Amino acid sequence: MTLTTTGTPEAPASDLGFLLHKHPERAQRFDTAHGTAHVFYPEAGAERCTVALLLDIDPVALVRRGKGKGRGKGPDASLAQYVNDRPYAASSLFTVALGTVFKTAMHGDCKARPELAGRALPLRIELPAVPANGDPGLVERLFAPLGWTVTAESVALDTAFPEWGDSRYVRLVLEGEQVLAEALRHLYVLLPVLDGTKHYWASADEVDKLLRAGEGWLPTHPEQTYITRRYLRYRSSLTREASERLELLRLAESDDTEAKNIDNAVPDAADEGAETEETEETEGATAAGATGAGAGGVGTPRPVTLASRRRAAIIEALRSAHAGRVLDLGCGEGSLVKELLKDSRFTHVLGMDVSQRALQIAARRLRVDRMPERQAARLTLAQGSLAYTDPRLDGYDAAVLSEVIEHVDPPRLATLAYTVFGAARPATVVVTTPNAEYNVRWETLPAGHVRHHDHRFEWDRAQFRRWADEVAGEYGYSVTFGPVGEEDPEVGPPTQLARFTRTDTATTDTETTGSATARATTARPTTKEGAAA
């Protein structure tokens, strides 16, 4: 491989030596597991500098270390032969040498000239033989989304016999403005993907290697699934783990936060006293206006929890809207999804949550692995964030945001509204959220505290209605309101519900759950006070 950059007298191209930690005036050699790697500079000046990496593979050592691996008809069969094409191509063996020789550069470290590490350079990388299954278009699909101009020319089996056709190799040239560390990481991941014949066992730590080298580009790469599967040699357990972690990284990036802050919707089981909203509401069911003789005791009916009342109100709103295909956005552990699947009127339910742990719990509680085929066809569980539009949300009759908006930072509510009401645009949207006025009735809730540690705000009835009216007016919906739980004459219900109906599909059925007095809408405010709650 040769890597070339250009420069000026003020920023000489020979600075490449500082970034690679390899002096241009020295030819260096490094021992690797399968041969010797040589680094040298064919040219090194202020205007142009080229570094070359040559891996001299010992084919006998390759076969002996492989212990006969690859016998058969697959591409790995060449590893079992003393004469094979591995020493002549930029394969996974070459990638190991790349990571060994340029390890510090790949990490982006440059102690001698730290200001160089993050600078984009005009780079040209040439590899005379890259395995690509005879598909130059595949090389383009892998490298072009990363900002490279790609030239991939098929290599003939033998130029003296053109009738033999092309080999499975291409001559590859990459050109573009790139940070050197990122360019090396692109090669480190994508050359083994193109090779498809890793010479070593893909162990669990390969996932960590993939994520480290793919940081900043792999989570959003259009061929992410293909890259992950090929890099991990189609090991399903590793591929699944990598895909989940990559999705978490992508969601964290879209939310401008860290991945560890994204997947926190469900407390760890090991956390003693871990509190969820479901637990809180069960304990406070009596305060929420539950029916029954008491909170417990022999022969005493169990109180109806606020969570149960909320699910019942949501389902009634969906039924009155004649919804068949329903989105449960922020589905958590799947309590509402479970109730929806019990009703055959709901033909398909997509439960989406940002937390992979919550989805795993939902799948376990719903017994997805033992679900009858017809029932399983009605269900989709997907990880996703409402911080960006998602084509998977298109084409549904209704969407539910049950106790979701209060978990969103107020400045991001406009993005959520556009994702649901502007992009997905279901005919009906049902939103529930706590009524902050009712908090004074919670005996166990200290004054001034919100009901759940992850709530960013809790609105009173006027604030919620202002927000709902603004969203409805902006995106072409009408909105009606209803209580969840028995209303207190002074502070209202414990939970408030809004049902949005798209005006271009509205029917005469505009009723929603709750009392008639709770359906009146308020006038549109002139300020967005609700967003600052």
C-alpha cells in the first residue's frame, strides 16, 4: 500500500512522518504473526510525501499457523496451500500489519506535533490488489459514503489470456480530504470486510475492535449491516451485539448525549430500591382515585392502578378512532403493547423505545419466542429515537405517546413534534402526561419533586393544553382532552390525555375518553410558556 499527501512550504507534506511516527529517512521493519512488515518512503519533500507499507508474508508459516484451516471449496481453502494468493493481496493479514505498524497513528496520537492529529489532509491511497468478489461496485458502496473518491479497476487473471476474464481482485485508489487516523480506521475495518476470509477466530473482543475503529462513521454508514456481518464472519451472536451497540451509539449521537445516558430507561435489576413509574403508580393507586375497598387485606379487592386506567383510556381512544395499525412510541417494557395485542381490532402494533434493555424485557414479558405465528406477525419491536424522522413510522393509523413527553428536554419537544406529527403523520395521536397540579395529592411525594427521577418537567393542565394546541395548529390536527383517573375538584385528574385527529381525515366521531367538561379546548396562547415548564 502507498499513502501520499501533498503540502506547502508552510505545511510541508513530510509532516506525514510525525503523524505516522516513522521517520522518512529510515526504512523500518516489523515482525508480525505471518511475516515481516516494511515501512519506507519512496519520496519525502515539502510538496509531496509518500509512505509505503509492504507485508512480506511467509506462506509456509501461514499454513502451519492455520493448522489446515480452510480445506474445502470456500475462499479459505487457499490458506491450506503452500502456494496461494494471500501474499499478493491486501487481505485481513495486511490489516493486522496495518494496525501493528501504525497503531499510534490510528488512535490519532501525535505527541511531537499534536496540532497535526485532527487536521484533514489531501490523501491518495493505492492498493494494487484488493479482494472484492469481482465487484468494483461493492468497493464504491463501502468507501464512497465516507467521503472518498473511489477508483476500483478489476484485475485480469492473466493479461496474456484476456478470454480467462477478471479475477476477484481490484486495483483500488482512494482520494479525498481526510484525517489520517480516520483514513487508517476505514482501511482497518473495510479491507477485512472485502476480503471475507479472516485468518483468525472472531472472538467476543472483535466487537470492541469494530466499534473502536468504526467510531464516528460506522453507526451511520448505509452498509452498516453488511459491514458488521462480514467483519464478524457472520457469527450471529456477535453481529447482534454489535448491531445493538451501534444503534445505541447512533441514537446517542442524534440526542447529542453519551450512549450510557440513552439506555437508562430501565433500572438495573441489581439496583436495590430501583424505582419505575409503574411501581410508583401502583403504590399511589388509592391517591389516584382507585376503586375498591382499600389498599389490601384479606378479601379486599385490589385497587385499580393508575397505569391500568391509563392503558384503558388509551385503548378506548384508539377504538373510537377505528385505528388498526398502532405505534406505541416509548413502549418501555411493553405493558400497553400487551393489551393492544389482546384486541384483534389492532391488526399490527409497532413498539419503539430508545432503550434496548426495555425492549429485551418487553420481548421476554410478551413471550415473543413462544408467540403463535399469527400473533407474532402483528408485532414489531424496534429500537429508535424520536429525535429524528424514521421511515419505519410511516403508514400507521395511530400513534401513542404514553408518559413520554415529560422525559424529553423542553428544547427537543419541537423535534419530537415534527417527527410524529409532521413526518409520520398518523390520523390519530394519543398523548398522556402527568398533571403537575395533582402532585400535592401524592402523600409520598416531597413538595416540589417530580414523580419520576427521569422527568425533565411536569405540566399543569393549562401548560399541557397550550403545547397541544400549538402542535395541533402547526401540523393540521384538532385536539380534544380528557382525564385519566378520578378528577379532584381542586387539582384535576392525576393524568391528562390529549387526542389529536388529523383534520384532513377527521370524521364525525370526535369523542374521547373522560367527562364532557374535560373536552373543551383553550384558546391558542401567544407565547410558548409550556416549553419552559
